[in-house]
Amino acid sequence: MTRTSPVSPVVHHVMRHGAPTLRRALPMLTAGILLAAGLCHAAAPASAVPEETGYFTATTPSPDATRYLPPPPQPGTARQATDDRAFVSTRAQAGSPRWALATSDADLREDALLHSFSCAAGFVIDTAHAPRLTALVHKMDVSEIPDMRASKEYWHRARPFVGNSQPICTESDRAHLATSGSYPSGHTMLGWSTALVLAELLPDRATEILQRGRVFGESRIVCGVHWESDVQAGYMLGTAEIAAMHGLPAFRADMDAARTELDALRHTARHPKAATCARENSAATHSPL
């Protein structure tokens, strides 16, 4: 049975809705689990639930993206015109195989995120068989999210579908996404960060993995929930976060553990489905950028 991290839905909720914060979401999740088990009377006060920590600390904080990222394009500029063209042209892909891939890439649960790199890796990666990698990616996500959210709140750029009825690939999220900032793309940040980590852990598959990371970000353009420049900033954001994490001993130790795990897994894991790999390869050769 496939196992996912018990906290991953919280990370997914923060990415999808832009609020509440991770600090607020964890107590709610804990209370929900206890209630379902009939133990709500034993639940600890929300203030007693420890805050989940990432790799960054008070003495070694994450880089401040509001200082190193360029501001998003302004209305009437050439950069905004490029964003407009990318949004309009990709609406025609609604219902296509590329649209289906963009919908799949919108799922940020850890099992789905890791599985999306299976074709690139050459073998199926999932949380059930890669617990050390899962823990690494989860802690990496927790580390990155505060900087990403601060950036979104700082610029609070409207998403491309706001103010029009053009289709997006996750219609059920339309109302929620409309209230969260578009710049930079958090999905792209997480996908590209995962690609960078996997490329280092599986260097013989680095080209394929990085290509898949690029496609993962482009899915947000195809989906219609991010501008092209949001995605480009997401690549930069993910790169900066991983570069900074490499300076931290805990991150490097977890990378070593995940490397050993993947070295063993690649000899026993299943092969990914050929149809899935063909769809991803087609997406890689038909970039919306």
C-alpha cells in the first residue's frame, strides 16, 4: 500500500489556497485526526502543537526572494505582452493530453510529486519505497514555503484567469487561487527544487530529470493559473533555495541518505508506464515558452 507523509496534505493546502499559514494548518490537521479517532477530548491545545521546522534556522535563514527576484511585469510593458500571449495561446490546449499532464502536475502531494519524475529517473519513485527521499523532499518543501509565501504576499500579482472566464485545468481551485498571489509560482519552485535534488542524486539521469522539472513548471502556464514570468521566477526561486540549503550540514546528510536509498531502489523498482513517458516526452518537445 502506498504511504504518503501524514503532513503532506498540509503543504498541499498551503500551496493551493495561499492561506492559512503552515503554523495554523498543522493544529487543524491534528485536531481533525483526533476527532476522527474519537479522541478529540485528548487533543492538546493548538499552542502546544510544535511548529514543523525545515532546514533553515534563525541564524541561517532562507534567502529573501523579494530582494533578489525582479518585480513582475507591469501592465503595458513588453514583458506583460509576452505573458498575455502565452496565456491566450495555451487556452487552446484545454482537453488535450498536455492539459491532462498539467492537471496531474498540479497535485503536490509528495507521492504524486515524486512519481512525476519516474519516467525521467527510469524507474518508479514513490513514498512507499523511498522514505528517506520523501523525508528530504518534505523538509525541503517546509523550508521553501515561507519564502515563497512572503514573495506572493509582497507582490500580490493577480493570476491570468482573474477577470475573465478562460478555462483553467483545476477549475475546482479557481476561487481559492484567485485570492492568492501569482508571482512567483510555488508549484514551479517545488517541482524545480525536486528536479535539482534528483539530478544530483541520479547524475546519470540529470538531463532527463531537469527536462521534466522544466515541463513541470510549464504545466502551470498550460493550466492557465500562472503567467510565464511567474514560472520563470519559480525556477529562480527553487534554484536559490536549494543552493542555500547545500550550505547546511543537515541537508547534506539527508542527501547522502537519499542517495544510498535510490542507488538500491533503482535495481528493484518497477518501470514507469510507457504511455505516461510518451506524454511527458511530447510535452518536453512542445514548450509554451
